[in-house]
Amino acid sequence: MLIIRLILESFRFAWNALRMNLLRTTLSLLGVTIGIFAIIAVFTLVDSLERSIKDSLNFLGTNNINVEKWPYGFGGGPYPWWKYLQRPHPTFDEYEFLQENVKNAKGISIFAVRGGITAKYNSSSSMDLDLVGVVHGHKDVYEIPIIKGRYFTPQEDQAGRNVVILGHRPASELFPDQNPIGKEIKVRGLKYYVIGVIKEEGDSFLGAPTNDENIYLPYKSFLKVFYSGQRRGVGSRITVKGLDKDIGLVELEAELRGLMRKKRALKPKEEDNFALNRPEAIANFIGSTFDVIGLAGWVIGGFSILVGGFGIANIMFVSVRERTNIIGIQKSLGAKNYFILFQFLFESVFLSVLGGGFGILMVWLLSFISLGSLELVLSFSNIALGLGVSAIIGMASGIIPAAMAARLDPVIAIRTQ
């Protein structure tokens, strides 16, 4: 009961200080408001950018390891491309070998992509598409949300039948007013029967690839159009999806390295002539970049918060001087030191949180501004961070004035005019 009364009384004093000295208090809180706005705005922008970029990288899959010719260049240091240029591309024979021998995998796929493709149906055409040759197990590694028709059968995969699954754009451009299932389209002069249509994904941030631009067909059917050999033609990629229990895919990576070295007959002292790439390496690189931006937000906002903290401390020193007589009366009536201390400390925290709240409100209003495909979202964690930092600043700014008020001698304080 005492605590509730103390809070209400402290709130009343804080509100009176704000109301009676509105201009002074507003100018003092402006530093906290700007500081919290700067920090939370940067964090919100960073979080939104990072989320949008990582969402746009969903086409790379999760919990996967890619067996490729070229390694990702995120490790720092020189990138000896001339050495990697001599490496062979993964082959269908190596895919079958891994499929038979890998134990720590949910699924395995080999696929190849060729861009700049034009598909035709009667007088209609859809240009600048990606032709993607995949095996039947591709659906176990990557998500292919089919809304019409079906996926390839194992028989169609093995025989390399001329069947295709269309992304949203070719389906809508070639068949705007009819069901494409069962229709015949032409790609590079060859006829293909449409057996499925993929759900629309929409534009991704930074223009990353989506299924909307793709035409999927069996891998062996793809080879009829484009040679996917070891050193020339369209390079293939083998992707292996790891088991959930294999934390960090440590076992899968070791198994893949051993099997690939065995298949390519590499001697113990020879370097790998293949790369085991992890899609999360890109996300980690992006995350480390945004950490630097977040640090810059702390530095920029920190100066404003420092100024605001001194402003609040000034308000509290003035408040102690103006209410010295009241403090003496309270202590003479039995108020304990901690009661006075808490009273002024609460007032300081309240004023600081009020300033931080206005800063967060400004960020929330900023999130309604349209930034194209980037959606700004003020998360609960950033709101809590802003209010928490404000409370800490208020406590640090008010602790010395509050301690001074708590240590006042009641007799001397009452006599003060």
C-alpha cells in the first residue's frame, strides 16, 4: 500500500514539474527523445533490412550444403579464382553416387539453371525466364508450392520427359484467361506439356530470384537443351539437406567431403577440387555488416542521450531546491530516507521514459512511410530496448539529486524558503 501511494505521489510531482515548467522540461527531454529516436530508428531499419534480405535469400534453402565448383567469397583474404576455374562442375554421376551413400541427409538434389529463356504458346510469349532442370528429389530440398496440377513423377524424371511446371509469370503471360494444365508450350524450339503451376511469391527485396520467373523441367530433359558437363556448358549444383539432429551440419559436411574426395580419386595430400558452400554464410555475412550499422546507431544516439541525461539531472537539481521545504515537512512527519530517494528517482525515470516514449512514437509513425518492397516493422524488442535505455538514463541522471534530497536535515530543510 505504501509503495502504491509513493508511486502515485511521485507521479504527481513529476507531472507538476512537467506542467509548471513545460518549456524547460520539453527542451531537456528533447535530447532523450532524439537519442532514443536515433537508436531505435537505426535498429528498426537494420532489423527490417536484414529480415527483408534474408527473406529474399529463401531461394537458397535452409539447413543445406551445396556441392559446387566455386566457393563463396565471404572468408576474407584473397580469392584465387584462377585456381577454382580449373575445377570440374558437379555431375549427375556424382549426384547418384552421393544419393546412394550419404547417410546424414533428408534429401539430395542436382539442378542447373539457364537464364534469358523465352517460352511461347500460340501467339503469346514470355521472355527473360529461368529454365531450371531438377531431379525428382528437388522437392525434398527446396520448397516448390504448386497450386495447380502436380509435380514430376519419378518415371518422368528418369525418362527425361518433356513436361514443365510454370512459375506465376509465364503462367499468367502465356495463359491469362485459361488453365495452363495440359497445354503445350515451346522452349527453344522443343515442345513441353504443362503439368503444374507454382504459387505466386511476388517481388523480393533487392530483386533476388523467386519461383515466379522459373520454368521447372526434369534434369535429363534439361540436358537435351543444354549440356551440363564438367568443364563446359551450364554448371550444375548438388544440394544436400541435412538432418535436424545434426547441429551445424558437422557430420554431413565431413561425410560429403569424404565421399566427394573418394569419387574424384583425390590423394590424401591433394586439395579439394570442389566447394562445400553453406547458404547461411551469406546471411551471417549480412548480419555482421548490419552489426556495424547498429553500432553506429548507438554512437549517434548516445551523444543525444548524454545531452538529455544532463538535462534531466538539471531538472532534478532544480526540483530538489524548489521542494526543499516540502522535503523537510515530509521527513519531520516520519518519511524515511528511502521514501524521499525513491520519490525523486521515480520522477527522474518517469521524465526520461516519457522522452524515450516520444522517440519511439516517432519511429512508429516513420514505419508507415512507404519504402517500396522494404517494410519497416517496429518490433516489441526494440520498443522494450528504447524504454529500458530511457529508464536507465533517467535512473543515472536522477540518482545524485535524489540522494541529496534523501540526506537533507529536516530541521534545516523546513527553514529553507
